[in-house]
Amino acid sequence: MYVGQSESLHYHLDIVVRFQKALKKSFPIVDLYTTVIPVYAGYWWSFSVGSKVYTPREISREVNIDTKFYSDEIHKNAFLPPNFYQKVLNGTFKY
């Protein structure tokens, strides 16, 4: 599995899309998750995920660890909704 910062959805949407397309050349499973990072330009930052085995949206709990900030709900909501993700990839998403 690979995860890389892939820029701001506000200011560098074109780079995010190129990053996603490049990952698809090496990984059969590619997705995008986001978070707000106030000190980064654009605040809404993206992370591109590439995997050969695991589906990033699926929560796997091999070990049950009590965490302070991470939860199943946070995990699910970090990923863009599928219809929005498709608009980002095909270039039909506009601010």
C-alpha cells in the first residue's frame, strides 16, 4: 500500500487528478481521502492511496486498539463520497 500527500483540492485540483491517474498505472485499487490542515494552503488537503490488495475505504480491525482521535466514523468520513470522487477524477467538479 502507498499513501502520499497529493495537494490541496482548492488550489491544485489538476495535480490531485494527475496523481490519481499516475497511481492507477501501478495499483489496481486507488482512492483519495482528505482532511483539514489549517496551516496548509487551501486547508482541505488530499492524500492519494494506491493498493494492490486492500480497499482503503474498508475498515480492517486485526487488532483492537483504543485510540484517542481515530475511529471507524472518522475513517469512513475521510474519503470523498463516491459520486464526488468521480466528478473530481473526470474534471466535472467545479467550485
